[in-house]
Amino acid sequence: MYPQYPCIVCVEVYPQYPCIVCVEVYPQYPCIVCVEVYPQYPCIVCVEVYPQYPCIVCVEVLCAPEDAFEVYQTLQTRLSEVEQQETAITGNVQLKRYRFDLQKAINTPVNAIAATSGSHLRDKLQRIIALLSGHQVDVGSKRVSAADHPVAIAFCSNLFASKIVKQGDEQISSNHESAFPVAAVAIGVWCECPAVGELLLAHFHRRCPYLVPYHVPKKEGQTSEQYYRSIGYKHEDGEVEKQDKFLKRMSGIMRLYAAIIISPPPGVRRHHSSHPHGLEHGWAWLTRVTNMQPWPDITATLLFDFLEVTGHAFVKTYGQQFNKLLQVIVTEFVPKLHQVSPAGAGGPVARLESFLEKCIKLRHIQPPQGLLPAHFWQT
């Protein structure tokens, strides 16, 4: 009992629901609520009093920085709205051929993205922008326009965003260098069609909530399958995917996200204010995630992937400030990673720690393999 708050009997954190804090209050003091905020879960989302148990107050603690979580919720709401709108096309049998042509107009250039040359990549980029701008584009021997239906542009925008993020999951996870041509097209489209950027981020967060960063809590009544899907795992034939496959897929998604952050818009030699999601967003993610309680395996894995891709750009832009942050990560955050790592499963942490120590010693980080050269768009 807290002397300054005599109405509080107990504060209990449930192990199976680490983000739920139950506060029991004396019935004679039903209007007094005191919440103890735990350092590892600093943000409170809501306080709910159960009518059937008026003396029990349940406090849900947010497992994400408050500002980042607000953006996450806004983006997920927007994505849900678009998915609802596009049922006017996906649910209409009479529009099956039109829908097929729109899908082909997106899938064909996205599947052909490669760092073959600047002219090759520019062609794919221009085709996608033309479609999303309502212009007619060639699809085989026909021409199709997203302006022919009120929600077709939203449908195509969402399909493009989903396809791009899926590239991280399926392609970039096995071929890290391929992240950069995909990122270049994503940034090019984002600059011309800002609404696509919102959908890209929404799909990134849906597939990999650690990019928020958000440690998704298990909800009451949620099945194990539903929960694992909510935190990024695949669940097939009644089984959760193996941890190594999960980490590999999440790495691909992170590497694509990181490549987007450091890749200048097409035709721009270096970062400036025209980048819709540049280094400042990467810095925000880095500081947020290192101020949260880490999760086993996934936090160390994604932090390594992120720094290996963005580190060179951070050194050039932030210099000593970035070096100081790396020192803090090594001395204060890495020990937390060791604490949450299961016995015999410290590989991701050891790899990250070795990388950080090398970076601090050399005060230099090599550019990531596959980074498009400054003159790429002139090839």
C-alpha cells in the first residue's frame, strides 16, 4: 500500500500480458485512481473501470512511444478505409477484367524492378506514376486508365504499396542488394503521389510492427494464431513459422525500409528537404527503439540490419552525435539485449555487438552493398 495513496491495495503486472497493469482500489474510494508507470512501459493509453467490478481499474500501457503509436493508428485507419473503398472493384464481378488489367499494370513494372540501368528503372517508375496519376497506360495490347472508376486510383495505390513491402518479405530477405532499386522506385512514386507514402508505411507497420516501433500486446480472447500473426509471424497448417525464417523475413522488410530512408529521390544527388521520409525518420526510429525494453532476437536482428544499411549515411550527416549514440547503445542497450536473450540464442546480439564495436573503433561504416551510385540515373 502506498502511504500517499491509501486507496491503492496492489498493482500487479500479469506475466502473460506484460502491457496490462491491474490496479485494485478500495470500494469506499472509487473515484480515486493512482497509476504507477513502469519505466519499460512509459506510455498510458487508457484507464477502464469495469462496471461489474467497480473497484478494479485496468490500465493498458502502451508498448510504443506515444507519438509513434498515434501515427501508427492513423495509418492503419487510413489503410482500412482504402481497403473498404476498393471492395467496389474487388467485389464487383462485372469489373473483373478491369481489375485484372489494373493489377497487371502494377505487377508488371514492379516485378521488373532491377538495377539494370537508370533508364530501365526510370521506365518502370514512369509507368507506375502515369497509372496512379490517372493517365492511360499500355497493358499488353490494350490501354487502361485508373481514372475510369472512382476508387481505381486508391485500389492501384494500395496494390503498389502492398507489392513493394512484399518485395522486402519475399525477395530482399534473400537478396539484400535488391533493396535499393526497389527503394528508388518507392521513393520516386512517393514524391509524386504522397498518398502512396501513407499506404507504404501502413503496410510496413502491418507486416513488421517493430518498425513503429510497437511491441504488440496479446489481447484478451485473442488466439495464439491471431497473436502471432499480429506480431509478424506466418501461421500455416496450425503451426507458427520457425524463428529463423521469421527473422529472415523481418530482416528483408527492415532492409527495404532502411534503403528507402537513405536513398535520395530520383534525380537528386543527395538528401535534402524533398525526401518524404529521410534520415530524420531513421534517427527517430533508432532513438525510440533503444529507449524501449527489447524483445528477444527480433530487436537485435533488426537493429543490426538497420545500422548496416543506414550507418554510413548517419556518420556522414550526424558525425560525432551518431558516434555518441552508438556508444550509448553499446554500454546501455546491449546489456539489456543480453538479458532478454534465451540461453544458447545470443547470435543476433553477438553479431550486433561486434558490428557496433568495430564501428566505434574505426569511426567509419562502409556503404551498404548494392547502394545505387550517384550517377545511376544517368546510365
